[in-house]
Amino acid sequence: MRGAGFDKLKLLADVVYEPWIDQEPLKIYDGPGLAERLKALGADIAVVEADFVSGPVFDLPLRAIAATRGDPNNVDVEAATAAGIPVLRTPGRNADAVAELAVGLLLAVVRRILPADRDVRELEVFRRGTIPYQRFRGWELAGRRAAIIGYGAVGRALHWRLAGLGMDVVLYDPYVEAAGHDLRAAVRDADVVTLHAAVTPETVGFFGPEQFSWMRPGSVFLNTARAKLHDMAALVEALEPGRLSGAGLDHFEGEMLPAGHPLLSMPNVVLSPHIGGATTDTEARGAQTVADDLEALMAGKVPDNVVNPQVLRQSR
């Protein structure tokens, strides 16, 4: 946490700050460990990002739990609700960061930036007697079509960025009135397909062999949302014969690929290890959202981003 929101939080409460992100090796509490630490501190508000909030945590007299995540899936919300503890979240805190990474991955793929960088570093600009113009011809984004699949905070943040680069943007989200509701229609004419849906029972693996078969030959696939959304084997199958021109991914199961995975040897694929939201701005935005909502809660108001508002109604 950082920035004006963190300063505000320190005015609202006595803050004990233990940033998990600065720990080497990584230190993330499970439910019992977090409960023990909170009890030792005498804390009545817990703000977490990656720690698991479960079990004995809800035996403590907490006034609130805040998770600096859009989806507080590390918090047992049902148990918190049963204990009468409001749970706060920070939707959209990393939307700009993830959208910008998606643009970065896209440019890296279509302009072959990584293999070009490698050739310069390896003193192989004229590799095999060729010139870079022969090896690294790509295509321009302006005038091309992008399909944004999932039109939440990240999808909206990416929309205007791609439009600003001159792309024609089509949208698919069955839960957003302003977006299209025909996935095949969105995908089939797109030069770029980029996933930004939430992981739910109906979206796990929803982009599989059939959906990849709809993609235009030579198009690019991006996923900066979650690995569970697409079928990895189907993606490899679409890339291996060169039917897709490339892919950019920021997520994998366990955030890494196993040794020997086909994607690791594909020069037309750009891979990053879940760093979409890794910006100082994301941290500042999350801190501000938490501070604003805690201020509202302390004033007896309903915070903007409370996951279980029913506990506030019950307490009145």
C-alpha cells in the first residue's frame, strides 16, 4: 500500500503494516496464522491482499475485513457474513495496469520485439546472412479489428486504448447491455482476440477448440485475465501449424509452465508471469479505495465496495 490513501488510512486507525510483497521468501498467512497474528496485535480491522482469511479469523471481534482485490476470493465471505463482519474489496484497482500490459503484449507479438531484442544482444543482427527487415516484418494495429471478451473494468480500460491506436473494437459480454452477446460473431472477424472475463463456473475453459477454430487465420490471441479461461492444449494446436500468428499470455496454472512445454520454444508467443497489476499505481489506488470505504463505515454509512451489505443492515 502506498500514496494518499495509505496516509489517510493512518489517520483513521493505528496501522501495523506488514507488506507480504516485500518478504523473501514469500510470506502469506493461512487462516490460523492470520488469526494468531491479528490476535497478538489486538487488531479489529484486517486489510489483506494475498493472505487467506478463513476459519479462526472469524472468531475475532473484527469490525471489518478489506481485501485489496477486485474479487476477494481469498476471503471466506460466507463465514464473514455469518460472523457479521463486513468485507470490503477494491474493484478496478488494477484495470489500467492490466490494460496497458495487454497493449504491451500485443505490440511485442505483432512487431516481434523479443526475438529482435535477442538478435541485437547476441550480435546476430544479420543472422544467417539476412537483414532484420526480412525476419521481423509484422503488421500495424491501426485499421485492424480487436475483440474484447469480457467488458468489466479491464475491458473498458483496454477499449479506449485500442481505439486510440486506430483499431476497430468489438465487444462480447452476455451480462453487459452495451456489449455484443454473440461470441462467434465477435471472434470470427477479429485480428486480435483478448480475454478479460472473470473466472466463474460457466467461464472455466469456455474458450476451447471450437472457439479457437473461429479465429481468423493469422490473428493474435491474448489472455491477461486468468489461465482457466482458455484451453491451453487448444491454443498450442492453433499456434503450431501457424494458423494463429501469435499469442500473449500473463497467466498460467500455478503461474508457470512446465519444462518442455511447447509455448516455451515458440518465438511468436510472449509470456509474462501474472504481472498485469504489478504497478505502484495499483497499490496506491487500492489503498485509496480501502481508506475511503473504511472512513464511510466508521461514519455509519454503507461503503461503496462492501461485498456483504446485509451485515450492515442487520446491525442497525
